[in-house]
Amino acid sequence: MIPWKRALLKLSGEALSGGSGEPLSPEILASLASQVREVAEAGVQLGVVVGGGNIVRGAALSRLPKAPDRPEADQMGMLGTVINALALRAAFEAEGLKALVQSAIPMPPVAHGFDRRAAIAAIESGAVALFAAGTGHPFFTTDTAAVLRAVEIGAEALWKATNVDGVYDRDPRQYPGAVRFDRLDYMEALSRRLKVMDMTAFSLAMENRLPIVVFDLNACGNLGRVARGESVGTIVEGSHD
């Protein structure tokens, strides 16, 4: 039995490049589209938020000499997420999926503006809703945008796809003895200062009791396993006390 009726998938922009050296990898896009189609066919209604780090990271750009200031740099990053969302839509449609792109920054020739009711209607009809341009405001990450959209569309969980197979007590790339958690509650994650998401995103998820599943997208079949409720990665949720 599929445990999730509706979920929000958070993808990083870097995931779309696949280490190819190019911003977008056709092979990665096709693979993602195939996995998302399987999830949709299993009956899960899906929204997607994608980052823009494969194109430009606003925060990093603003720190460079003679760079745009932070608000303008973040706007550039938001536009990068729109490019990624359009690429994903094309890949999804090539797999026979219906998909729409909504942007927090209005740009009618390119994408619909964000409309919660329209997004929910599209998702309920079987389409995948791609939410681009973050929150539409500087200083907020796409993780925060993902939690916000998840809450707005009534998602039952946020699936955070990463290149690490869950949440660890220490960085497993630096510490071979790092311990992975199968399950955490929000307060334990906070007390241990575990970097599940940035604090704004994590606080919003905790306030709304939105479960977060952190998993490795690179492992073959993991997205389908998460959709089926199998023990994959780490789930962060409210205490059961």
C-alpha cells in the first residue's frame, strides 16, 4: 500500500547536471522523468521544487568581487530554477506525463504565476506541478520554497533528494565512522544541530508537522522505494510521544 497520497519532491539543481560539466544532462533528465512516471503511475500526486545551483547560486555569486548585491544575485538564481523547471517539464512530457510550471516570479510567456488552487487541481488531475523561482523573494532558499509549497498544496511529506543516503551525526565524507539515522524527530535534529535543511525551512516544516524524507537520488530505484514507504534514507518527523 502506498503510504503517501500527495508529496513534494525537492531536487537540487546540481542533480540535473549529473557531474557532466554541463548545466543539464539529457540522460539525467530522462532518468528522472522515468522515475517520476513510475511514482505517478503508483498513484502518488506529486509537486516538484528544483534548485538552480547548476546555473547560478545567488548567495555565492553575491560574495564575489564586483558582483551583484544579494537581492539581485538571488533573482538570478531564481531565474536559473525556471530554466531547470522548463527542462524537467519537457522531459516529463516526453515520458507521457502531464506537467505544468508555475513560477513565483510572474512571466506569462514562459510559466504560469503561482496559483495554489490551480496547482492542486492540476495535481489531482494527474499532472506533475513544477514550482519554480523559489519563494519569489531574495534571502530564502529553495529548501524553504519546497516546504512552503508542500504545505500550501497539502502534501503529506517532503522528499528531499540528495547525493547522501540520509542524515548522519557527522559529515560521512569527512568521517568514515559517521552514523546514519533511520528516523529522527524535529527536536532531536535541532538539539544535535544536524543539517537537514536551513533553519527557516526546517522551522516551517516542524511548525506544520511535515515529515521530511532525506534520501540518495543517485541510487537506482530509490525514488520508487520512497514512494512505496520502504525504509530508505532518513525520515524526520514529529515525536510520537
